[in-house]
Amino acid sequence: MEQTETDASRASMHPIVLRPELPIDSIICGDNCDVVGRFARESIDLVVTSPPYDDLRTYGGHGWDFFGIAWQLWRVVKDGGVVVWIVADATKDGGETGTSMRQALHFQQLGFRIYDTMIYEKDGIAFPDANRYQQCWEYAFVLSKGMPKKRNLIADRKNVSFGRTVTGTDRNRDGTTRESSCKGNPIKEFGIRWNIWRFNNTADNGKRNHPAPFPEALARDHIRTWSDEGDVVLDPFSGSGTTVDMARELGRKYIGVEINPEYVESSQKRLRQQLLWS
């Protein structure tokens, strides 16, 4: 995906016509720049999304405007809000495109902080490449508007040193060491996760009418981490509806935007079925 046009030229293609209220708890079929462009400024608490990666999938032949949606997300995310941007690169002419990192840097130029460069590690590879080490992960850029106001960090990493106390030293900026400020503190049974998250990347495929769904657990854990109950969670590339499903399950308000009507219909049907059983 070529990224050469300016924000101003892109934004002018999508004039802002504000709606009085957000379309809470709905999945809207339409161009995400046009739809999100009607939301009021600073009205969204969290975005969890996975845009198309270069041209690896056709998604029904629909294109998208990176610069336009990036600018709209900057406009509608609240101060202290977060965008989780899950993305990877295609391999062309023997090398990776680097689109993912350029996108992250563009978000930074808009004003977002690259708060964390997280990794979503897959536990399986569908089409291994015989010419290089197997690509088993994707970026999950955590982009924050200022410091994140919601940080419910998940602590489920088993500490191998549980039952002992903290020992060792801390290092000063000049390279010298000093006694650890935590020395003598008991080591907890579970520590906060590291920023590489591994998930089964095929577990949910059977119920998702989509060529590249991402795991429910990936969306769920990011929503748990960066938002609270009642917050508004947006997915501007709703696809099979994974983010909106998990937002509803966790007691958040949700908005999905998807340009492909087939994906909208299938995800709306699944939501209705879940509501009947809940």
C-alpha cells in the first residue's frame, strides 16, 4: 500500500458531518472514514482493530484509506484513550514491505504515543515459507492519546521464584549498581504478562465467515486491559465482528464499521444469536 498523500488531502475527501449521538451497540455497513467522520470529537474510549495487511487479502474487493482513518481516529479518541492496531507486512520481491512500522510512525506524527509495541504470536502457520524462518507473529501497536487512563494489566504469568524474596541490584545510568529498592519484598505467585501474547490463531475460524479473523482472546484481553465496563469500544474494520463480540461480552458499549455487507450480515446474525442465549 503506497502511503504518499498528505493528511489534509486525504481528510478533505471525507468531510465531517457530526451526528448528535453515537450509534452505540451496532455494526454499520459503510466506508469507515465516512462513518467515523460523523462521530463527535473525543467520543471513543478504545479502538481494537486489525486493518487489511497490504494486499494479502481481497476482502470482497473493497479498498481503504489509511491516512483518512488514521486522522479520524486521532479526532474521535478521547484523551487517555488507546488504539490497538494489529497489523503485519506482506513479503514482496523477497523482502517485507515495512508498511506496519510506517503506519505506527504516522500515528506518532499525528500525536499518538507508541505506548507499547506488542507482539501477537501465533501457535500455528497455515502456509509456511521454505525460503526463510517462519513468520509466526504480528504487531499489536498500542497507540495512546497521552498516557492511557485505563490500564488493567493482566497478571497471570507464573513466577518461577514464587515464595522467595527479591534480591540483587539495580543499575544506575553511569553503569554502576546499587542495592535493589525492592530487596526483601516477597515475590508474588503471578506477575504481569510480558508484551508477547501467544494465542491459538485457528480456534475461532469455524464460526467466522472471514478470510483472516483474529483470535477472540486477543481482542478480549486488549479490551480488558485498556477499558472499563461501560466504555465505548470501536472497530473501524469490524470484519467478522470479533471485537464487538468481545466488547459486548465484557460489558462495554460497541460500534463496528465494515464496508463488506456480507461480513456485516453474518456478524449481526451472530450477535442476535448470542443475545438470545444470554
